[in-house]
Amino acid sequence: MKILVTGGAGFIGSNLVLELQRRWPWARITVVDDFRSGTFKNLAGYKGDVAAVDACGFRPTEKFDCVFHLASITDTTVADQRLMIHDNVESFRNILAVARRGKGKVVYASSAATYGISNVRMAEDAPAAPANAYAFSKSVLDNIAAEARKEGVRVDGVRYFNVYGPGEAHKGASSSMIHQLALQIRNGRRPRIFRNGEQRRDFIHVDDAVEGTILAAERGKNAVYNIGSGRSRSFNAVIRSLNTALGTTFEPDYFDNPYDFYQTFTEADLARSKRDLGYVPKFTLEAGVQDYMKRLGWAKA
């Protein structure tokens, strides 16, 4: 079995690559990454091929049985709309062309950002309402995938919510808020969050995100699937969980939110993911934060 993973040196991508290698040691896995938002350190222990090119320029001569397309500009604050749309959309067109030649299955990374600003649980059939260029680019991917299905391409989308976990440290300011807040606490500072801290997000551990992605490859029915925890939690709850895991007692340092496109609420409706994929997330916020801090070596002994 031949597998291609674009963005395989990135946060979710590298966790996916290493898990695929563990589960399917007989498979030949090829990673494509231009290392703009990935790092070689994430691929420690990986035994396959790496093509250090961007997904737009990748032109393989071999065919792949399954393609996981996670390559993307993921920083939602990038202001260059042309760059965001070009890189995210055109790379997907190229990967679909690769899949058409090889008649392989495609699983691509969509995003909960496509739902826009909402105060209700988010189901996959809700209309797209992107509030920034990143979200718009992902909604375009969903549209392109829908057209490709009409042509007989087997393609499933995984709509990630707020993913956190090992392998994201290299992202810096683009890493999850859980990672950034943990760093602030570790450095002896009060964790900074937007005023009142009751904005709620669906935080999902990267191990659950990887599980949902693999299930989409194995059981997906040519659809888009929410991959979240299914429960929204406040940033105040995140800080409480971090204090518990780290053995600290820091109070939040509140400040005003400068972003008009900020999602104050996300929560995944998992009905379709559970029905089609058998997807059931393993980690609660508290258990996930504890596991993450332990794997970083930061948890209270």
C-alpha cells in the first residue's frame, strides 16, 4: 500500500504519519512538505520518504492508494489573501489531480472556521460563513471536493476544531491557545486571555484528530466530517485544567479582543462522524491537558 501525506512535517500531519507507520508498518509512506510551517524534528522515528516541496509543485510519477492532504497555510491571521487562497486552494487541485491519475482515496483537512461566527452547535450541512481568508480558502476546498465527487473521485473532508497536543511547539504564535497559555504559566506569568474568558471552543486532542482522520480514510462515505470533542469549553476552564496539570494557581490576565472575525463559540455536532465513521473522541479537556503536559514533561509529579 502506498500512502501520500502532504504537510506531513506539520503538527497534525506528523502525528498522523507516525501513527500510520505504527498501524501499517508494511505501507510505503511518502511525506511532502515545504517546511514553512513544519519541522524535521516532528518526524523523528519516521522511516519513509520525504519530498521537500510544496503541494502545488508536487508531480509524482507513482500512484498512491490513499492521499492525506493536510498541507496548508494554517495561520488564521495571515493578511495576504492572494497567498492564502493560492496556496491552500491550488495545492488541493493538484492533489486531486494526483488522486485522479492513481484512482486513490483522498482525505483532506477542512476546518471548523468555515462555520463562521455562530452560537449554535455546528453540523456539516450548515452553510459556510467564513469570516477570514483562511476560512474562505477551506470552504472553497469543500466546494471543489463536492464537484470532484460528481466525477467519481473518492474524497472525504475532516473538519478539525481546535486541535492541541504534542508536535505544535514550532508553530509559535500559531500554536494552540492551550500550548501558549501553558508556556506563559511555565514562565511564571499570568495566562492572558480575552476579557471574561467565557468564550467557548471545542478543544480536541491531536490523538483524537488523527483517529478521526484515519477513520475517514477507512470508512468515509464521500462526505465532510466534523472532528472535534463534541463539547465546548471556556478558556477559563482551560486555565483551570492547566493549573491542575502543572501544579500552579495562576489567575487569568484578561484583555480586550482586537479581532472582529473571532469565533467566540465552536462546538462540533458529531452525529455524522459517529454514524459513518464510528468516531468517538477519547479525551475530555481535563484528561487531554493532563496527557499533553505529561508528554511535554511539564506535568506536576
